[in-house]
Amino acid sequence: MSSVGFGLSPAAGRAIMELLRYGRCSFADLGSFSLSRFANLTDNWREERGWVAATPTQAIHELSV
């Protein structure tokens, strides 16, 4: 962690400790970080989320829609 992460490091450490020791975090809802958030991703999730550029064919199709 860098920048603001230095301030968040103690909370992150405590959350990890509680998850390992008790199986849950007592001070924050970490449910949105569950691995199940990846269950319904489509094959082209990178393009949908803007992580990589669409192929030229996809870009032309999107412009024509």
C-alpha cells in the first residue's frame, strides 16, 4: 500500500487477522470482496469494463449501433 494506503494498512491488517482467526470481520462488511463477484463474468469482461481496447471489428460494430 502506498500514499493513503499507509493509513489504511492497520485496518487491512486487522481485517485479515479477524478473517483468519474468527472467519469474519467485526468492523466492516467485506461481502463485496467475495470471490463470488466473478461468477457471472462474460468472456469479454475486459473489453466491457474498458480494461483493454476492443478489437477493430468490435469498435466498428459499436459505432454502427
